[in-house]
Amino acid sequence: MELIGKAHREVQRARASLGNMPEVANRMINVLNNRTGPQLALMGIPNRTETILLIKRVLTLRTLAQTLERRGQDMQTEVNKFMDKFAALESRGLLGLLNSAGRLLSHENYAKRVNTFAANQITEKPSTLEATGPASGKNLYDRVENLFFIMNEIKHLFDVPPNFYKYTEADETLEAILRHQLPSQDWWTQMIQKIL
């Protein structure tokens, strides 16, 4: 969730810094590609390739932002699916994944919590007067039936085994956006005046 939030903030920041630059960049590149060397020299552009590469930084940032947004949406969809399935299990009696501070429990702590809960379920005294007395096989079965159901459902919690590749891809795209540098605003303004 932290990665999704960070990705969303960076996509918004990238879009704000881009503004209408991508549309202008396409027009600028088109003009540069349709001019001859002497015409570009008269415009004050000594190197077509270098100028186009600098302009393409705008298009690269736009592509990175779109990719990160798409990956963030995919991750959010996966998280929502998992949480919906887990909420259904919690309604059946499975313990929550969060500690008292609202942070996700480690695997070891959660395993301890579930084992303690299961042991308490099996050994807890019946709450009704009819069920008092020694625990029979039926009483014991009634006490753990829900635990078996939950255990079976946990095995099917993921449609496929968890794959963290998409999170790694999103993180790499986020890092690429953070490292990416647009042309300076002064340079951009000068190029607009020269080319368009």
C-alpha cells in the first residue's frame, strides 16, 4: 500500500511538471525532422540529434508516468481482491493481520497468534449448559469445524502463488521517474520560441 501511495504521488507530480509539454514536444520533433541542416542553423539549432534527445525527455517522463499509473492500478486491484477474500475469512473467525498499532504482523507473529487461537478454540469450555460435561468427539468436532474450513480457504486465498515481480517493476519505474530530469524551463522556452 505504501508503494501504491508513493507511486500515485509521483504520477501526480510528474503530470503537474509536464503540463502540456508532451503535445508541444511532438510538434517540435516534427518540425526538427522536416528541416534541413542549414534551416536549423538559421534557427539557432546547431545539433538536431542532441536537441531531439533533450525534447524526448518529456515524452519519456510521460511514458514512465503512464506505466507507473497502470502498474499502480494493477497492484491496487490485486490488493483489493486479497483484502476482500481475507475479509470473508475474518468474518468466519480468522484472526486479523494487523497489530494494535495498525501495522501488518510479521509471518512469525501471525503464526503464533493463529496457533494460540486454534489451541484456545479446541480447549475452551462450552458456553451452553447442554454441552457441559466431558468433551465428546462431536463436541470437539463442532469446536474445530470452522478452523478446518478456514485452513482450507487459506490454501485458496491466492488464485496463483504470490508473485512480487509486478511490485519490483513498479518500484523500478518509480525510481526511474525520480531520477529522470526534464529539460530546464529556460531551455524549453527558448526552444519553443526558436522552433514553433
